[in-house]
Amino acid sequence: MTMEVRQARADDHEDIVAFTADTWSDRFDRGDYIPEVFPEWVASDGADQHTVVAEADDGRAIGVCQVVALSAHETWAQGMRVADDARAEGVAEAMNDACFAWARDRGATVCRNMVFSWNAPGLGAARGVGYDPAAEFRWAHPDPDEDALADANGASGLDAVADPDAAWSYWQRSDAAEQLAGLTLDPAETWALSEATRERFRAAADERGALAVRGSDGTHGAAVRTREYEREGAGDEDDGEGATERWVEYGVGAWDDVPAAQTLFAAIARDAADLGADRTRVLIPETPRHVSDAAYAGIAVSENPDFVMAADLTGGR
């Protein structure tokens, strides 16, 4: 197949919608997000963001992908989609090469992406174009509750306090940091993970929120609030179809044991309630201990984990 990978344009939107509108419609009520965000992607492309399409010889856009700079050395690829009639023709590989080249040109040493664990074709494609496994996470969803308590009588002796330095120190030595390869949700780019820094935790204390679970013998857990946003909910007869929900998102949750998890999630529930949240999500490591700790604490967890993949860009310099 003859194709050209080029900068995306606003007039590609109709072609993009044609091959993405029904992506994963069997899994998500809202369908694929690409048709909705593509115009914004094109309009906001610049020094730190690059959206490409693959154009067939008939002038039709048959693929799309975006790469975003998260830091001086980290980039994030997202939104890789290829039209059904152009699969297995090297389209994904060509777009990926263009994204890697853009990332290298701006000095990046790594490019990461996220693939749903159930998306076997996507996982295979990611490995095929140069990504290796990096980390695995799941979402925990504590209900916002201004009166949430870790236990009935405080028997654990733990409390959650706003202390970004204690939270950062705990994060650095935690098994969660090891399992997540040092990654937490990026504060600027939604659905992206990047390397956590002390400055991120300190900024969270000022702008969003950083929590440390403290006891008489030290710190036993930490969480950092990343963002608040509105999204369309499922709606019901009372709210009406398409009613919006307020979400509060926490870039990571880490803890030593069940009492620490209970204390941390109770603090998150109170924090989210203070912000008027309807829903929350907290990124946690996908390990038997972390997922079962959350479940034991009575916290809902997502049905499936997500995989983070990473590509070393230094070899192509």
C-alpha cells in the first residue's frame, strides 16, 4: 500500500470519524474518544504535541496517532487507530516511526503508551513497533464521603495528613513505586503516566493535594491528587440522559498494609467529598496485595488492569 504520514489537518476529521466511531462500542457506552477530541488535537498541535495521519494514495486518511512531550526526556503516544481496510499494511508502523522520530528530535529518551489489558491485538502491535512491558495498574474507586472513617474507633492509630515531603519519601521507598516503575498520572496530560518527582508532590500540596498516612512509627502510605473534571455520566430518570458527573482523580495510591489502605482511602473519600465529587478514581499497582487490600477495605476496583508500555529511543540517535 502506498501512503504518506503527515501532520494531521482539521479537514481529516470526517475520515477519522469514519473509521473510529465504532471502536470498542461493545465495551464502552460512550464509544471511542477520538472523534470527539481530534479537532482539539489538531488545533493544539505545536512544540510539545504532534498529531499525524496516514494518507492513502486516494487522499483518504486511514490512520491516526498522537505523541505528546511530558518532560524534557519523556513522551507519550496515544490514539493509535487504523482503518479496517488498511490493517496489516504497515500503517501503524509508519505512524509510530514518525512519532518516534519527532520525539527523538526534541531530545526524548523514552516514549510510553497505555494499552487495555484485554486488547490483545493492541498489545501485540505495541510490541511489534518497539515497545516493551513497563508497568501495570488498576483503578480504585472510593465513594466520596465527608464522614468516611478508616475504622469505627481509630484502633489502627493511623491518620492521614497533608505532608508532601513525607508522602514523597514514602513513595520513593514503597513497593508501589517499584511495581509502577516510578510512574504516576501526569498532572498535565490526561490518561498519561510520567515519572514522579518531589516537585510534583509539592505542587500537589499547593494546587491539588498530597496525603501521607502517618503513625507513631513513621509514614505508611501516600496519595497525590492530580485533577478534577466533569464528564458525561450515564444519567437516569431523575438526572436526565447525559447528566454530567464531577470526578476527582488521584495520580497514585500506595500503602503498607490493610489498616494503612483503609486510612488512605477514607482520607481520599473525605477529600473528594470536600471538592463536590460524584466519582473518584485512584491509580494503584496491579498486584495481588494492592488489589486485594483495596477490596478488603471495601473499595470498588476496575474490572481489568491497564498496561503501560515503554520504548527506548536512544538506540535511534
